[in-house]
Amino acid sequence: MATKREKIQEHFTSGFEIGFGIGCIVTFIVLWISLFFSSRLTSEVKYESIIAVFIYPLLFLVIIGTVFLTAGAVKQWDSRKAKVHGSTDEGSKEVIRLMRKQRFSRRVLLNVQELYLK
């Protein structure tokens, strides 16, 4: 069972990921708009040459933003789903009980307990 500190840390982590993802996507949008309008300031600088320089930072921002936003949203959705449907502790306790019944070795049983009950 998760302690209060672990729950707070989990919410902070998913919130941080969502915020970081949104920040990266917003930075991407602002940079794209600024590049588009900066090419209109002077006739010497073309839009294509500016994009050629900034294409990798733009791609980086949009990809990282999407990944972090998706990861944070999935974690948040999963934690809400676990609250609604109940925790998986009962299922993991059932697996451990069945393993004891089948007389698995103590090492295997401890590894399974460590895996499921974290």
C-alpha cells in the first residue's frame, strides 16, 4: 500500500511531466511564430533559411513535449482509474497466496512479493 508521501510524489511527478510537456509545446509554438514573423521583417532573410537553422530545436521541442505530456496524462489517468476500481493489492495478495499454495521456493516468493507489493 502506498504511503502518503509516495502518493504526493506520484502526483507531483505526473503533474511535472504534464507541465513540462505543455511548456515544450508552447515554446515550440512561440518559436515557430517568431520565426515566421521575423522573416517578414527584412527582405534579406528568407523563411526557408531560418527554418533550416531551427528545424532540429523545433523537432526536439515538439517531440519531447508530446512524450512528456502523454506520459503524464497516462500516469494521471491510471492513478484515477485505480482509485475508482480499487487498488491492485488484493490481486497481488491472491497471486502470492496461490504461489504459497503451490510451494514455490522462498526466493521466488520474495521476488514476487517485492514486485507486486511495491
